[in-house]
Amino acid sequence: MNNNLTSKKIHSVEDARSLAKKRMPKMMFDFVDGASGDEKLCESNSKALDQIRLQPRVLRNIEKRKIKKNFLGSEYDQPFGFAPMGMCNLTWPGADKMLADECRANNIPMCVSMASSTSLEKMYDLSQGNCWLQLYNFQDEEFLMELLDRAHEKGYKVAILTVDVPIQFRRAKDNKNGFTVPFNLGPKQFFDFATHPLWSIGTLMYGIPKPMNYHTSKKVKKFVRSESRGSTDWNTLKRVREKWKGKLIIKGVMSPEDATKIKDEGVDAIQVSNHGGRQLDSATTSIEALPLIRNALGKDFPIIFDSGIRGGSDIVRALGLGADFTMVGRPLMYGIGADGAKGLRRIVDIIKEELSTTLGLVGLNDIKDVSSDIIAERFIREFKY
Ligand SMILES: Cc1cc2nc3c(=O)[nH]c(=O)nc-3n(C[C@H](O)[C@H](O)[C@H](O)COP(=O)(O)O)c2cc1C
């Protein structure tokens, strides 16, 4: 298929999702698209965002709209970054590089997952330092500490500790497809790859993706996706805070009580997230948690929001309900799955354009002026903000 033509077919995240579904092996598409348990929370995250209605305002000169945002001491061209996602090169060969290039071009941060298919050092070089490092704590805390040392040496200024995966929730589609890292190549997987030759040939040429931070580690060589992270507790957080002198974000917080306690541990920001519905399937939607956490933390404490964002209006909604910055996850992978770097560019452009238009239609010129005033009154009451 002609690449330019494919990108021209992308007018929304949903368009990219449909195209990616056809172009990617089923096992890989399901890994990206899937969620935990009954899989309803992923959809509910976006539906809950959609239910929040904004208040249009008229007769204001909105010719000079600005969507630049200062966050944690840096100015970014847009109020969103790329959420950490493990093993992105499974979506399409070279996806990590596409993400790094796009972040650099847009002056927005990309979060490099501990389980990324490119080493944190290489990602730093590719993005020219436009990146933050995300970590989990496995049984062996030494690995986490080693990665913090490596990140510091390389020049990373921001680390994210993800705390909402003490154990992995069941992912039915991955189990059905026999998804494992490294691959388990049986007849079903062989058929899946054979019927998606572009992906398969590209992957053979580019190299079978591996979690490269592990492969370049002095301490731990093997990534075991299902390994328990259950021993992570408040003492882990204290040790990480003591070790990491840069900015520290705690990701995966949904309870106001936890958020307050985490703030008291001296972290720099909290990321309200239910992991895009990939953990506790019966959890509340992320946007429901956001205003409650904003209320608990006070108006100035930095908050990032993710889970369910599918367009620029969703970002404006989240900023209106108390976020300072946002992260986008699956939509980026849909763009790449649909049409590589061009598909990713389309998704970012669509989000940017919608952000600016939404800002103008709620009567504002500067994204910094977004507050709960833009949310229609009934929804403010509902969300107790
Ligand atoms: C394929 C995939 C891999 C992910 N891997 C990680 C990861 O390694 N670390 C992490 O903190 N979150 C990970 N996440 C969660 C995202 O960072 C983010 O919280 C979520 O995708 C946001 O929801 P959205 O996809 O609806 O935008 C992953 C999500 C996806 C879709």
C-alpha cells in the first residue's frame, strides 16, 4: 500500500486503530490494544472523558492561541508527552526511533519504559535528551538502582516510578494468542506472522525486539514479564527518592489518600493513571480520580494525567479537571501500526490541531489559562472539583 495514501486515510485515532488492526499481526495488535480482565475499563476511560462537557464561549478574540506548557521546570511545545510503553518495536520495527524523532521534532517528552526495546542510553541519543525514564521495581531492587545510575550518568533529569503493577492482572487476549517475550513460535503464531509479511520481513531485517535495558545490564539479563513486583512498598519509595536527585514522578496513583502520602515523601509529581485499563479492571476511570486527587493535593502540586485520551479535547478536559500535563499511550501505537512514522505524525498533528481549536472554542488564547471554569457547570458538580 502506498504510504502517503495510507496516512491520508487517518482523520482520527479510530481510523488509525482500524488500519493498524489490519496491518499488524493479531498477537501484536492485541498486546497493544488489549486491557485486563473483562477489558471494559479501557473503553470506560475514554467514555468518561467524553461525558465531560465543556462550556463554549463566544465573542472573544482567539486569534493568537498558544499551547506551550511549562512543566517541572521545562517548557514544552504542547501539554502532552508520550506515555511509557514497553516493547514498542513489537508494534512495528523501528517504532522506538519514530517515537524519539517525533518527540524531538515537537519538543515534548517521551517516557522510555524500563522494558523498552531500545536501551535507555540509545533512546537518550535518539531523542536528543527529550526523554524521561520509567521504572518498575522487581524483586531485585538492585536492577532498579542500576538503571537509576545509568540514567544519571547519561544525563536523564526525570524518572518515573510506576507503582500500579505490584502483580499483573490477567490479560485474556495475550493468553489466548500465546503472547510471550521472547516469542513462543508455534503454528498459530507462525500463521499470524506469515499473513502479515510487511511486519514480519521488517522485524527480521530490524532484529527481533528484545528488552534492551536488560540485555545491557551488568546485573539482570532476563526479562520475566510475569515476575512479581509485589514487594514494592513505602520503603522502596523512600530509597528511590533518596537515590534519585532529579525530578521524581510516581505513576499509577488513583487514591487521594495515597497521593497525599506520596506527596509527603518529597516526590515532584504524581501521575494519575489506571494504566490505560491494563491493571485492576474494576477500578474507577482515571478522569474520575483526577479532580479528587487535585483537591487532596492542593492547587499547585504538579499532576500528570493519562488513560483514555483519544484527542485534543480530552487533553483540555483533563487540564480543566486539575491536570498540569498529560500523557498519550495507545493512539501513538495505532498511528505507527497504521503507517509507521507518517501515521505517528498524523496522530500527533490531529491531537495538536484539536487542542488549539478546543482552546479557542472555550474562549481562551493560552493553554495556561485552562481551569475548571471551562467545564460545564453540571459536570463540575458531578466531579466534585
Ligand atoms: C502496549 C503498552 C505497553 C505499556 N507499557 C508500560 C510500561 O512499560 N510502563 C508503564 O508505566 N506503563 C506502560 N503502559 C501504560 C501507559 O504508560 C499508559 O499508562 C496508558 O497506555 C495510558 O492509556 P491510553 O493507552 O488509553 O492512552 C503501557 C501501555 C501499553 C498500551
